[in-house]
Amino acid sequence: MRLQNQVAVVTGAASGMGKAIALLYAQEGAKVIVSDINSDAANGVVEEIKAKGGEAIAVTANVAKEEDIQNLIDTAVEQFGTVDILVNNAGIMDNFEAAGDIRDDVWERVFAVNTTSVMRATRKVLPIFLEKQKGVIVNVASAGGLYGARAGAAYTASKHAVVGFTKNTGYMYAKQGIRCNAIAPGGVETNIGASMTNINEFGMSRTQVGLGLNPRIGKSEEIAQVALFLASDESSFVNGTVITADAGWTAY
């Protein structure tokens, strides 16, 4: 039980990587706040956790809204007394648009969900972590946050920003017992593709070349294992960095 009695908040936890992380954390003894914009699916994950003897609650949240972030962390503290682990997993794709085709509303929404939410949730938990001089933040970035052609310009920029924010936060609070790391998954079987509405032909044609280099598609459970490592004391010397989990796709 590597997370025994820890309180973990996981955003975007109703499906995909977030769900896998929530289930694994609960299995390892954590009390999990399952946060998602999809209330029914979030409640389904909670029931799944409880059926296996775990402890969890669902909190509906649109991470693009500051008030929802506030309510999410406040509810976690009200229910369980504190927060020990924050997993910023919620994210959306763009439509593979290159810079010349970006619309302001798409850019702003991608950044609101993928980047600004990470800052706001981190900002909200830091007073809790600082008071007890202990806490862990795990951000789900992307191979698109390390390289230039895994998505469109908006998504790529948003995830590069998450990587920079992760490194800065990890360094700034290292002496206060707080660790902040990111995971950069490669292609993983999730439903994030549902957030794509009208794929840009030019952008997709430019990124298509590298897709053939991908050794395989990953599973959400494989990313959850990395998130477990980063949340546990086993990674006590790991801080302010990014772990790539992509079967070697970006090694070429």
C-alpha cells in the first residue's frame, strides 16, 4: 500500500489515464477525489473504487473555470481533511492546426484546460502543502510538450508550458518538501480524440510522417504506473522533471 491514507485529487478522472490513475491510487490505499466534467462517469469510477474496498468521492469540475478548481480542492479538504497528492490530468486536443490556421477561441480553450488549470490547481493546493511541508504534484504533459509535431500548434504550446511550469514549481518549492513532476505520454488509448472536431488537413499531413515511427500505442494503466511511482515515496529524489512514457517513440 504505497499511498496508504494519502488524499489524492485527480482531474479528468472519469476516463482514460485519469481513471486508471484514480483506480490504481485507490488500490494502493489513497482516498481519491475523482474529478471530471462528466458527473455520471465520475460517479461510475467512484462506485468501481468502492466495490473494490477503496474510498473515493466524485466532484464535478470544469477545470477551465477558477470557481470549479476552488470548489474541487475545498471539497477534498472538507471531506478528508487535507490534500497530499494533486494529479493534473485533465486535457483536450486541438485539431492539428498549424500557426496560420489557429482561431483565438480554440487557442484560449486549449490553454484554459491544458495549462491554466494546472497553474490554478497548483496555486490552490500550495498553501496546504506548505503548511505541512509536504506534498506531491503530478502533471500529465505529453510527448507534444517535448517535441514539435505530435499535435497542432496550440496543443504543442500548451504542453510545453506545462513542462516549464512543472520544472519551475519543482525547483521553487524543493526545500519545502514539495515535489512537482510531469509525465510525457506518447500515443495512448484514451478518448481524448473526442475533443477534436474538425481535423486540419495541412497540420495532420505534416505530423503524419512521425506516426509511423511509433513502436506501439500505450495503455492508460501503463501511464498510471508511472503516476504511482511519482506520487509515492519511492520517487523521493525525483523532482522538477519529466518522465517520458512512449515505448521509445521519441528516442529516434
